[in-house]
Amino acid sequence: MILRDAVVAAALAAAVAFPSAAQDAAQGAALAEARGCGSCHGAKGIAEQPPMPSLAGQPAEFVTLQMILFRERLRDAPPMPDLAQGLEDGQIEDLAAHFAALPPGPPPDRGEADAGRAGEGAALSQRMNCGVCHLPTYAGRAQIPRVAGQREEYLVHALTQYREGTRRGSDTNMNAVMYGVTDAQIAALAHYLAQR
Amino acid sequence: MFRLSATIGLAAVLALPPLALAQQAPPAAPSWQQGRPDSMAASPLAPHAPRMTVTAPDRLPTSALRVPEGFKVEVWAHGAPGARMMAEGPNGTVFVGSRTIGRVYAISEEGGQRRVRTIAQQLNQPNGVAVRDGNLYVTAINRVLRYDGIEGKLENPGEPADLTAAFNLPTEEHHGWKFTAFSPEGRLFMNIGVPCNICEFDRDRFAMIVSFRPDGSDRRVEAKGVRNSVGFDWHPTTRELWATNNGRDWAGNEMPHDTLLRIRRAGEDFGFPFCVGDWNDPAASERRQCSEFAQPAASLGPHTAPLGARFYTGSMFPETYRNHLFVARRGSWNREQLSGYDVAVARIGADGNVTGIEPFLTGFRDEANNRFLGRPVDVLQRRDGSLLVSDEQNGAIYRISRQ
């Protein structure tokens, strides 16, 4: 285990590369306030209602990439493409630094875990190596998002989109991962991850 | 459509047993891990994150870059996130394709400064850019667009002519991004990569270099069994086609080697998925004699990701570089110790054999910390004889000239 973590750390170091322009979480917080991100994604980045995803604790690189995909209208996910128009790269990096710095946590309306479905999801995740990319804690790294404690219906939505090919992302990895996965399996995976 | 070979099928079953058992048709292993042995199932290696935001000039790794004695390297242009393949127009505009960010840039010189314009956007991996008779051809997976007289209308390129139907390219996205270039005879050449890491596929549709007339007619197979070539050029005197080729992932840190191919006859077969040189890939569906296939001209190292490659024909660099090949190696992800992340020169002797691979531009790879500072994707010789190098990770283009 210790050995594996060391390897993970090495891989992380490789991916971090040269940090881009200095991001400023405080400026990002002010911008998020001015733009009303919290009205949908929660005042502290933990979304309180569907269909919004929580953003607290997402890796900054992931948030940055998604915001660019929205701004460039390469990820079709209303209302975000419209909301991202006019944001400068530096502003996006500040927003990302802000959300990355917020402590992650489950949504206030999260239901009870269903041991059966959570167990099924855990087994699927194990066999499909979800934790290899998303890390064993599912906290994410670099362009790979945190999925632990995300809103369950959002996870179902996202996984279905990858399977259907309606969301591509910064590469085609997730489309390949979700190829041929059934609705029931998606539900189990989402339940398991939402309860983490 | 893509049946898995017995060996790969086994790996897929090991990776995904419940799915394979629960469904009629077992799903293909994810393309990024097809051909991955079970012993590597828990490897934390994953593709590096792209960067799609502008890197400020003072954050570029320019000061870390090294070139041989007598040369200098400087930033030529920046603020072009995701900059990849380059092509120069008759008036000196440099067109730059990209992948994730979906843009094509035009970079022109204005009053000693470079001006970067985005001339196309919202495209799906518009990696291929090529210029012929003042017209810019952009290839984005299967879409082929032609912008006529582009240098006269950089401010407002307008609607391009859509040649997609005429070219009728496969729509598969994985390894579907194109390198394109016009041959000396004026045909448009491009790669058609394999739509997976390693799998069974139609060898007459994928893993090839093909060529067309500029209008998309008269498709010809120029090379087969080429897993994915994202860079090639014609030898200035022999006119032979030389191409870089990317080997597959998940066969260990040292295998297979990425290669440089010399295509002596149109249609030569370089052996993918069966062989790389004399190495029989254990994940291929059948064992074949590797001597059946054309052999690579040189190894460019395991997982180094060699992409853009161009012969030097200018007079700015010393005579010793004339007619030798510059190769940009974008750098590895599927290897524990990073490799590549440089521009090398392939030395080609009078008999057309490769006599050596030398480093030319280095410093993108921080060996001590096993991290990288940039990812060189293409090289382009300008008319003044200087060499441009695009850095996808930093959205920058460097210029190498004599001091």
C-alpha cells in the first residue's frame, strides 16, 4: 500500500508539470460571488439540489478544463456554456483555485446508503479500475475529477453521457471506460461513489 | 466491429469480469488499456492533463531549454493554447492546429511582433493543417475544410468549402486526429490511426497513411500496418516518404519502441498489430513472421511519442544539418520514467540509412524530478532557415536560429 502510494505520488509529480500562471483563490471567491455560482453550486461549493454538481474540492485543473470546454462550447451542458462566455483564462484559473480550496463533503440531502447497491458499485469500481485514475479515495487528480461524495443523480447523468458519447471531455478515456455499461451498473456505481 | 483477439479478450475479461458475463456482447476493454496485462492492472499511469489556458511568457520554460553550441532558442509566439501541427502560407503566416481546444490559429508577423488570431473554433480535434496554392486545408477527425485565399482574409475567414463528403474519412475519434501535408506532387497525405490501443481492426481502413487529390478523390494507400503516424515528410533528394510512428501502450516501460519509417514503395506494410521491427507483439491475435513486414529505419525510443518530423533544407544552419530530419518527441505517459520531451535529429547517410539519432532541443524534461516542462509536437522550417517548434502544453512556439 505504502509502495503504491509512492508510485501514485510519482505519477502525480509527472503530471503536475510546470504550474501555469499564479492562480488566486481569493480573487476566484470574489468572482464566484459576483457571478452567482453559489446560487446553483451551493454557497460553499456543495450543491443542495439537482441537477447541480458539487464543486468543492475538485482538482483545479479539472475545473479549469471544464470551464474552457464550456466557454469554447465544446461541452454542451446548459446553462454553463452561456455562463462561461467572456471569462478570461486567468479568471477561470482563479475560479478553479477557489473551488479546489473549498473542503469537499456530501450534500445535505444525501439519503441512507443501500448496502446491497453500494456493495455492487464497489465491486464494479474495483474491477473497472475507477480508482486507478480517480485515485483509491476517488478524490481525483489533475484533469481527473473528484467523484467521492458527488450528488448521486449527477453521477448517473455524467456516466450516462459518457456512455452515450454526448460528453467527451478533455480526452476520450471516460467514453472508453463506459462502453457497454448497463443502466443498472451505472446506478450502482453512482450510489457507491455518492456514499463515499 | 472491432473484434478482440483471444489474448486481448482475456485481458478484457480479467479487467471487467462482471460486465463480460452479464452481457451478450462483451464490451471492448477501454481503448486506453486494451492490451494491458493483468500485472499492470493497478498501474497508476494515466495520460497527462492537457492545458488549455494561456501560459504567460514569463512562465514558459524558455530558460531551461538547451540547443547545441552556436544556436539560440527564443519564444517566437505564445498565447495559442494547445498549439500542435504547423503549416506556413505563401506570405509567411503560420497556421497551427490543435486537439482538445478545437481551434486553428493563424500567426503573422506585424511590426516585428507576432499576432495570434483564432481563425476557426469549435472543431473536433482540428490537428491537421496544410496549405496549397494559398488555400488552407483543416482536417478535424473526418471533417475536411478548405479556406480559399486564407492569408487575404485572416480577420474574417468566412465559411470554408466543406470537403468532408468527398474525403469520406472514418469517424472514429480515438487516434482519429490527422497529420496532413501536401506531397511534392501535390497530393494530400494523412494518417488514419488505429481506433484503439491494440485490437483487431480492418487493416484496409485503419493503421495507414493514405493520400488523396486535393478535392478528396482518388484515395491511395501509401503505407499499411502503421499504428499512428502524426508526422512525416519527403526526403529532399530521394523523395521517399519518412514517417514517425507511435507504438502501443501497456507493454512495459521498455517495449515497444516508437519508430521512424522510411517508405520506399507505396503500400508497404509495417506490421501493426503483429510486429514492431522484429518484436512479435504478444497481444496480437496471431503470430506472424516479422520478416514478412517492412522494417523501421530507426528506433526513436520506447513511448517517446515522436510526432512532427521535417527535413532541413535551409541555409541558415550549418551544412551538416542539410537533408537530415528533425523529429519532435512529445514525451511519454505510459512509462514510469519519462522519456522523450525533446527535438532530435535523425542523421541519414548517403545510402539512405539512419546513422544516428541525436538530441537537438532538450530541457523540457526535468529528469531529477521525473516531470516535464513542455511538450514539443511539431517542427517547421521557415523560409529564412530558422526552425519553429510548437509546445502544446504551453501554447507557445519557439524559434531556433544561429547565434
